[in-house]
Amino acid sequence: MSYLEPQPDGIHARLVWIDRLKGVASAPAKTYRVGLRLPDLTLLWLDEFGMILSEYGMRQQTLSHTLAWLKDHLTHAGFNPDQFMMETPSGLAGGATSRFQVDNPKAFDELTRYFSNAHLILEALAAKLSPGNKVYCRAKPFDIRFVYFLDQSSESTSQQSICLGLSLGDTAFSEPYFYGQFLPEPDVNPNSLPELAGAGQWYTDAWFGTALPASQIVTDSEDHQLQQISNFLESTLQAVSHF
């Protein structure tokens, strides 16, 4: 992000999910991008189209060594490495000298499936609502979503919008969950909220919207899972008519 032109609302810092890479990638700077493949925790040096030019396995490597590899590629690509800035992840015990671990590979595979399925569902819904809707990932918090403005003639932050996406879990739910967040928060009687499809529930504590925790998603088949999630998100959109 150090080499991208700052944009309103941090748009330049958004990541995109690339399914064939099983990971996320930054926006292009010059003709390059940086990505991260999730299942095996591999840093990717990409061209502007998302094709792999070089990769670096981060497992058992320190943050310092990983950044040295990245800065070397930045230098050879014509970037000034002194411009590179990054906050050390707060959850990384030992800081820059600690080593990245993949102690539970199945968890990383499951994380990848969550993002892959969410991307599939959200891309289809975003395209159905408006061709201009962009599905994107945020590094902090690490989630995937898109924002739908109810008035498609304007994208003013003051007009009503719905953020639809997948969170990996936070203070609202200690597990992954699909959600629909209404902004700004509507003035509505909680007792008049409509029932949601797909075992969804209303959430009105830290923010106002709908949620479908992972523990409530059926496990009999992937097709049924995708249908349940789609039904939940569709019912979230339909709930707007009650406000």
C-alpha cells in the first residue's frame, strides 16, 4: 500500500480475492502486485494480471526475512524500498524475529474454503444488484464484502447502504459469520424486524444488521450451504422495505 495513490475511504488499501491463487492480492502498483496464498502461507510477487512471477514460502521464516525478500523485489522493480511501511502485526509474538507457523493446515484449508465460497456468492449477488459493485477484502479486519448503495445514482457515505460479506469472527461473534450491515443505522423498532431466511438473525449491539454464524450453516452438502447463505443475504436485502 506504500506505493499506491491514497484514495477516499482507504479504497487503495483494498485487497481482491483471486480464486485460482487461493489467496488475496493488492491493487496494481506500476505493473506489479503483492499477494498471499492462504493454504500454505506463501507470499506472492505478481504481475498486474495476477500471474505469479515469484513466490516465498513464509512457513518457519521470520517477518524480517520475509520483508527482506519483498523489499528486494520492490527494488528490482524500480520502487524505493525506503518508502515501504508496514505495521508489525499485533498478534505476532516476538515481533519481527518470530517465525510464521502453520500448526493446523486443515484450519488454513478451511479458511480458504470460506473465502472462496464467500467470493463466489458475493460476486454473483453483487453483479445481480449492479454491475458496478466490487467485492473486496480488507486486511484489517480480515474480511470479504461489497457495499450496495440503495440509491445507485449516488455513492455518498451519507446515504443508506448495506455492507454484505463474511467476517472471520470478532467481538460480535467468536466464529466466522456472514453478515449484512445497514449504514447509517436505521431508526426502527427491534420488535418489528422481519424474519430472515436461512437461519439468519438480527444483530443490534455494536452495529445494526443481520448475521448468519457458521455454526448455523447446514453441513450435508456444499450446494445446500451455498443456497442457505444466498437465501440469507437475499432476505437481508428484502428487509430494507420494512424500514
